[in-house]
Amino acid sequence: MTNPLILHMNNDNSIISVLIARFGDAPTLVEQVTMDGTPTLWIEKARAVEILQYLKTGMEKPCNMLYDLTAIDERKRNKRNGQPGSDFTIVYHLTSIERNSDIRLKIALTGEYPSVATVTDIWACANWYEREVFDMFGIVFTGHPNLRRILLPLSWKGHPLRKEHYSRATEAEPFVLEEQMREINDADLEFRPEDWGLRRQSENSDFMFLNLGPQHPGTHGL
């Protein structure tokens, strides 16, 4: 049976070949054969930012689009199929417009609440991707400019895509909205301009902030 993790040594101009020529062989770069055919490469956490920066700015016909960034909770996985041992896996999906090709990069993380360096300085769109992964998995992106929940209320307990989090409401205690909890939730929903580097007023004017979106470009009850 063929090991799904192999070293890619072909001398062509694919993104994987370019990376191996630039950064060397295993354990830094290890290719994984996937069912969807997307070129997939495991990279070391310590060199991740260096490799991703090279893909964006150092490579000819670079990967200028961060198409997706997500994570996987691997702690219940029984069959690794040759994949590196990890408690969590960070997955980057990059697109090169000029090459008309994609590449998927994976980083193996260990520990109950692991961390990895942010790539917001490389792709600005990583800001919300990383916040979503933090929200859903509890993975910390060091250096992120505003790492906090993005989908769930700030008062939410736990991270829903972790294996230990309940998957159905019937598995949780009955929900009771106490007055204290209501006050906490209301405080969490309050917009604080200072959190976003905005001022409440200028020398001659007070500023009004309107909520727009994310789904509906309008305000209600204002």
C-alpha cells in the first residue's frame, strides 16, 4: 500500500517543486497525496511564516490569494495514514492567479490550546479567517491585531468545533437567561469605537456610529 505522504522530487515548475528547491526536503516539506488532487504539503510550524511569505512575494508567479484558512481537530483520529502526529492541523489554501493553480499547506500543532504565528501581515484577509479559527477551535494566532470571537458572542463558553464541545442543544444544560447573564450579553454587544482605533468625537463634533450588515445593509430600531 502506497504511503500517502511522499517526497516530491520531480524537476518541474509546479509550486511544490519550487518550494522544495527553495527550502529543501523532509522534515521541512512533506507532500501528501489527496483524493481531490489539490497539491498538498506539510510544513514545519517554525518555518511557516517564511514559507508563506515566499509564496506571496518571493516566488515567480506567486500565490497572491489566500483562498481559505481553517483547522481540524485531530485528537480523535485513529488512522493517521502516514500523516504527522498532531492534535490540531492548520490548513492554508492558496491560489496563484498567474499559474492558474492552487496549493494546500498544512501545519501540525500539538497541545490542548496550541498557537501559531499570524499571517495577517502577508494576507490582510487572514484577519477574519484566523478569528474564526480562534472562535471555533481555540487556536491562538500570535501577533494577530484583534484576536477575539467573530461568529459567537464574547460570553460564549468553549469552542464549538472542538471534539469535546457538545454538538446538540439537548446535550447541554437547559438554557436560562438570567438578569446577570442578560447584562453580560448586552455589554458584549456594545460597540466600543476604541476597540477599533476610532474616536468618539472630534474637536467640534460628536460621532454617530451606524451598524451595517453583515447580512442586511441597514439599521433597525435606531
